[in-house]
Amino acid sequence: MSLQAAMSLRLGELVLDVELDARPGTVTAVLGPNGAGKTTLLRTLAGLHAVDTGAVTLDGVVLDRPPDIFVVPERRRIGVVHQDYLLFPHLSVLDNVAFGPRSRGRSVRESRSLATGHLARLGIAELAHVRPRALSGGQAQRVALVRALATEPRALLLDEPLAALDAGTRVETRRDLRRYLAEFAGPTLLVTHDPVDALTLADRVAVLERGRITQVGTLAEVTGRPRTRYVAELIGTNLVQGTAQGTAIRTDAGSWLTTAESHIGPVLATIAPAAVALHRHEPEGSPRNRWVGTVAHLDLLGDRVRVQLAGPLPLVAEVTPSAVSELALREGDPVWASVKATEITTYPA
């Protein structure tokens, strides 16, 4: 029951050009910055947008392939949970959940019986006769998920399902959602901007940027070897791109790095902000990598300060507030940065 997309479409200024395979029994989180096309991707898979080229298939059945095949949303056997849940305000929870089976041709009695069973399985049977306006955010999210499951879908699409919840409710609802998704046999696609959602709910991660998938893998694979600046910033590390000649890397900006690992050809290198040491004067001693730059920003995060450096090799350093005070760092000040070769991780681009 895999959900596969190898398609492209233009929607206004956005060009979506995607190859994606959501596997049965797994949750694939789609991460990306605002405007990357995440919601457009889900709406296209659900049948709310038609592709321009390529195809969308579910369990080997073509759902959309121009010019002659387009399966309308209600016939796609895909359950969708929207960010704002879209519960019918004039219907009870029971009738909201029964709406899906009813729209697929089941009788009123059978649809209500199915809805009752689904509510009981997800532990919210007591909400059956409540109207949506009386539900909490967490309860509304659960009802929206039950309504999607009641249609007996072959795939699930979840669009930022936890975004509307407060922090306390989100933790509890995320835990429940994880349990529900673990019991679903089909593929689930989860759009989110929160890496915690990906960490706790997803088996795989697909990074979508500017309408294209830039990286796919487990969360450990993606965060362990980020391939774009967006992913590097998401996990809080520095990413440098360049060309290696042994242990020397010439960056795309023209600077040089010395590493402990030897490579030949295009490479990516990550440098943890905590590995970047700052100095008022050119440092002496063991660090073989040193650059002069300018303090662009100072951001206090808990008991650490992230120092954004502008210059030939833009980096973020992470130091203590006392180090900032001792160095008397201010925005616009010149400063030296140094990194040991052993603190740089490199891998093929």
C-alpha cells in the first residue's frame, strides 16, 4: 500500500517537482521552511490539485496522470487531517465521524455503528454527542483523526496536526497520535515544521525546499549528514560546502579548511558551534583553522550565547555569557575564530 509521487505542477509562483515514496506501515515526515510547498504536496496527493506532469499512485493504482487519468478526492481512499481539522460545526462528534462512511454509500445506521466503534478504539467514546465548539484542541485533533480513519483509508495525510495546540496539550496529543499511527497499516505522510514531531512520530524524513525534495532518510541519517543550510540550521550546526584535495578543503566562498579526514572532490563539512573558539587577537597554538571576521549578531539561548560571524567563512559560534563578557564582544566588532581539524566532519556532497 505504498503512496508514490513522481510529478510536477506549477501553482502561482511555486513549482513543485517531487519524487517521493511513502511506504506501508511507516510515517514519513515532510519537513521544510514556510513556502516550500509542503501543504501543496499534501493537497496534490489528496486530489485537490491536479499534477501537470508525472503521476501519483497508491498501491499500484494510478490516481493522477495527465492527460487522461484523474481520480477525484472522494474516490482516492486517502484520509486527510487538515491543520484546522475542518470539523462540521453543526454535527455532533459521532455524526462528524459517521460522515465519511455515509458519503461512501453506507447506511445511516451502519455509518453510526462504525463511528461508535472508532471512537471507542481511540478512547473518546464519551465525546460522541458533543459539538465541535465544545471540544478542546486536543480533543478536536483526535476527532479529526478518527474521522479520517473511519473512511478506512489506504493512506493518511496529516497537515501540521499539532500546530494549533498549546505546548502542554501538544505533548499528550503527540504521544496518543504516535500510538494511533503505529496501528495503521498504510503509509502516513506527516507535514510538520517541528523537528520534535519528526523525532517522535516519524520513521523517515523528507526535506522539501523550494518545491523539491533535497534529502530523504531516517532522522539520524538526515541530521547526521545535512545536505542543505536549512537542515543544518534546523539542527543548530554549521554547514560548509567546498572541494577537497586530501585534508584541505577550498570552500565555495574561497576560504580554506584543514580537516583530519581525507577526501577528493565536492564535499560537505559540518562544524558544531561549540567547536568554534573566539579570540580578540590571532590565536596561537594547535588550531590549524583560523579566520578573522565580524560579529554580526549575539543571541542569548539559555546559558549559551550564539555568535553569528560574518566574513570569509560565515559561522555560528556558541560560547558562554562569561566568554562574551571577557572578550567584550559587541555587534560590529572584529574577532578571530578558530576550529581544530578534528572538530570538522566531512562527507561527499
